[in-house]
Amino acid sequence: MIDILTDPTQLADFLATSLRLSVPIIFAALGGVLSERSGVFNIGLEGMLLAGCFGAAVGAYFFGTPFAGVAVGMFFGLLGALILAYLSITLGVSQIVSGIAINMLMLGLTAFLSRIVFEGQANTMTLSGFKPIAIPLLSQIPVLGPVFFNQDLLVYVMYAMVAGGLWLMYRTRWGLNVRAVGENPRAVDTAGISVVGLRYACVLTSGAIAGLGGCYLVLSQIFLFSEHMSAGKGFIALAAVILGRWNPLGALLACLLFGVFDALQLRLQFANPEVPYQAFVILPYAVSILALVGLVGKPTPPAAVGIPYKREAK
Amino acid sequence: MPGLMRLLYATKSVWAILAALVVGAVFILIAGSDPIAAYGALFTGAFFEYHGIATTLVKMSPLLLAGLAVLLPLRAGLFNIGAEGQIYLGALFAAMAALYLPVMPGWIHIIICSFAGMVGGGLWALIPAYLKARHNINEVIVTLLMNYIGINLVSYATSGPMMEEGAPYPYSAEIPESLWLPHILPRTDAHLGVVIGLVIAMVMYYVFQRTSLGYSMNAVGSNPQAARYAGMSVRRHIIWSLVLGGALAGLAGTYEVLGLKYRLFHAFSAGYGYDGIVVAFLGGGHPLYAAAAALFLAGLRSGANIMQRAVGVPTTVVDTIQGLVVIFVAASLAFRFERSRWAEIWRRRKSLDRALEGEVAPPPPTPSGAQPAGAKPAAENAER
């Protein structure tokens, strides 16, 4: 157990596992940040992640290339988000209820359709996936090089998305509008910018990004689709959004923290077979809660999150 | 005419459920089966056969109690997504009370077990309640995450300290027969749990409607600032409503053990806690409607197995339909008669009649806010 601190190869291996475990959550959390910043609480991330998993498997299964998997996976995630957007933005239904409905629908629908589409070989097939690409020079850095720069395409996409998200959110007019619409939609409306349009854009993008997290799970890690393979990752992402203070970089760090604990529990489980495995399984969840409790200062969510915007309401 | 349209709008939830079933029929077609035969098997099996009804009632017990567990905190404006974990903790406490307490008369022991289950579920809900009340930490996320911890706790108990020796699968020893809940239908599994759930729903209805407690909960939920100004402790209401909700979920778990399984099983709840959210939502926050919703969902669940055996449609289609039901009902809530085109047409007809009368007699004074009948078209054009 202690060897991860003394042996550099073990340490690199441990950190690489941590990163891999956190990537799907990072994608979902980035989607969550975008959606919540625009004022829509997205508890449906879990369902969109699962839809992304299924879409990735469908795309890769029928077209034989992981790129098709990514396209279909992101599209399915977006479809899930479309339901949330229509219910909560257009119709003003409770965002929590809409999100839970999406999770249930996706859980049933993906399980149902996977039996029809893959005809019982869902659990035995091996889909074509992404392979690690070592980035010259950067991957030569001791310990951290192979951890961060010998990954597959989707991980590099994730880096770009965090950087792009930060730039978009804090350096562009559009990002300013998004942040404003999450704090004070009436002011944005008064300025002649469409609240509905902005929120739709954010929620749909958030679904596509969460779907990408599902793609990573299928196309880079497991290479098949199994029922309920998202297994609560979308919910952990929700905690990461709060922990990261609704900031893309913060969410990334929070997810990495969960990834480290997940990797740690895998190692502990392996190293201590006499300790009941459940003690380790609950570790990431317990850490999530403790991290929420232990936040220094109070997390302040966007002021308008959870409240449907009605133009005529006073 | 407006009467009929009004009725159609008032029963919109029913239409939404039918619409969800129609979309579900498309999925059954995709699966290669006849939707009419499939739904026929499902609903006959769930509601029109003796043993099927019994199975429906068996499933209704945890669904209703879990639904009430979500509904109670909802009244105070809190989302309890953690009923699943509270069910597990309730079952754990009840099973411990059933297995490890000294021998005593059955009915006293049943009451003690029920109480233990409520304590288990209530304690599990106390954590998110405290965090919400003290630190304003989002209860949605904490209750969600605690589900996973609760499930694993029971998994540990049933595969470790409480595991029956030589059991092939993680489960506890059997509880004494004196603790088995009485059956309400002879020769079936239908147990008293559903009756207890119904009684609690009625009590809740009474408390919500008739007591100051129900009133103050509603006040905290609808306008916490005003409630605080009126001297109610918002913090205390948050804690009690979540803890009582947790206790009800704990009871759901308790009666799964005492009424149906007679043991504590690893992973015994088929997502009843999450289905409880659907029950509370479909019930519109009303305990008695929630009972109707629980009956409907229990029927879907029990009929699903019969449908799978009869026509070979996988039961997962029912999960899909359940999700669709929530989406369609949620969408239907946005449609209100008063804001519909039909109401608009009806208003125009009435104003037309008034205008006609006005040509005979001077126009009556219009109520504030309404347009004078004759000026209406011009005003509308101006708006566009």
C-alpha cells in the first residue's frame, strides 16, 4: 500500500488510475457547471451520462469506429437534455422532477433497447475504442508525464474543454450572459437577450458533454454497454459542481479528488481482503459528503438556479 | 362546451398517463410484440386476478410508504431523494430488533420492530436534515449520496455480522414466525403493510388539512420568510419534516422484512425509494392521491412480470413507461384551462354576446382588468 508513495512507477500507475476514474465524472460535472450557471439545476446528468454510454455503444457497434460512437453518444445525451430543457425552461416544471424523470426513463430505455439492438451480446462484445496517444516531450516528464500525457483522445478533449470552458465563461460576452442569466434572468431579459435561448443552449450543451462522459466510459474503458453502467457517477458530478463552486476548473479538481479516493479504495480493497469491501466502496460517497460539509465558507449557488423564468411574473 | 373542455383539462393527468402508455406501445411494437395483448396481460394480471391483485398490494406497501416519505418533506419545500437509503437503514434496524431482542409477545415485538425501523430511517435522514438546517447544504445531493452508503451498510451487515451461516447469498437469519405480519388476502403474500400505509396516508391528510402543524409546515414550505416572521422555527421544521419522512421510509423497509422476506437481504429494494419520488409527484403532494399513484405504479410493476411471461416483452419497458409517465404528467401540468385557446375562444364568445346585448341596452360596467367588449379587437391588434 505504501509503495505508491515510494515507488515512482507505482505512483504514476495510481495517479493514472485516479485520472481515468475521474474522467467520466469530469465531463458530467462540466455539463453540470454550464447548466447550473445558466440557472437550471441538472439532476438528470446521470441519465444523460447513461444515454451517452448507450449511444457510444450503438455508434461504435454499427459503424465500427469510435468516432461514430462519440457522435451518437453526444447526440443521445443531448436528446436527454432536450427533455429537461423543454420541461423546465419552456413549461416551467420543477427541475428536480424533470431530472429524475430523465434518469428513470434512460435507465429503463437503455436497458430495454440494448437487448433489442445488441440481441443479447451486449455483455460479450468488444467495441472498437480509443487507444492512448503519447504526446512527444510532455509524456517524458517523470511521473506526471505518462499520467497526463499518455492518454487517449477523449482525455485531451477534456483538457481542452476545461480550458475552453474557463475562457468561454469568464472571457467572453456569451459567458457573461450565461453567468448573468443564472443570477438575474430579468436583467438579461431587459437587456434584450433571450433568457430561454441562452438556457436552452446551456442545457443542451450540458447534455452533450455529459454524453461524452458516457462515451469515455464505453469507448476508452469498458468497450461494451451494460445496464446501469453509469452507476451514480452523474450524482457524484453534482456534488463536484458544488464543491468546485460552479467553476470549470474547480469542478475538475473536485472530480480528481473523487478519482483519487476511488483509486485508493480499489487499491485498499486489493491490499486488505480481510476488511469488508463495502467499507471501501462507500469511501468516494462519504468523501463527497464530507467535502461538502468541510467547505471553507459557504458555497453560494447561482441565485436563480432552480427557478423557472416567467416573463410576465412579477 | 367549456364544461367539457374544463373536464378534459381537469383530468389532464389521466390523458398524460394514457399518452405515456401509447408511446410505451410503440416500444412494445419495437420489441416485436402486440401492444394490446401485452397491455391486456399487464393490466388483467395486475388488477383483475386474485393473485395478481395480491402481488400489486405487496408492491404497493413500500411504494406508498416511500411516496409518503418523499411527500412529507416536500410539503416543507425539501426534496428527499434519499428514501432508498432510509428504506435500507429502516430494514436493518427492524431486522436487528427482530433477531436480537429477547422473546416477547408477537404484537408488542412487531410494534417495537416498527419503531426501530422508523428510528433507523429517521436517523439516516437526520444527517442531511442537520446539514441543510445548520449549513444550508443542498439536501438533494446529500440524500442521494447517502443512498449508496446505506445500501452498502446493509450489504456489509448481511454478508458479515448478520449473515446466516452457510447461506449461499448474503442474507440474515430468518425472523421468528410470531413477527410475520398478518396476511390480508388468504393464500397470498399480501400483508398488512399496505393497510398501515393507507392509514398513515389518511392521518397525513388530516394533519395537513386540519391541524396547526400541517398549516405551519405548509407555511414554511410556501413562504419561509413569512413563517419565520410569524415565529415558526424554519430550522426545526426542516429537521422534523425530513426526519419524519425518513422514518416513513424506514417503515417501508421494515415491512419488507416483517411482511414479505422474513429476512434482511442484500440489495432487497428494487429502487422503491426512487419510485417513491414518482408516487409523491404523481400524487401532487396530496397523501390520498399518492395512494392512488402508488396503486397504479404497483400494478405496472406486478403486471410487468406477467406481461413478460405472457408475451415476452422485457420488464424494463415498464421502467421506460414509468419515466414517460412522469415526463408526460409533468408536461401536462403546464397546460391550464384558463390560459388555453379554448378559454380564450369562450371569453370572446361571451364578450360577443355582451356586445350584442349592449347594442340593445347600454354596455354593463366591465370588471377591472377586462377589456370592454367592443374595444377588444383593436386592443389585440395594438399588442401585436
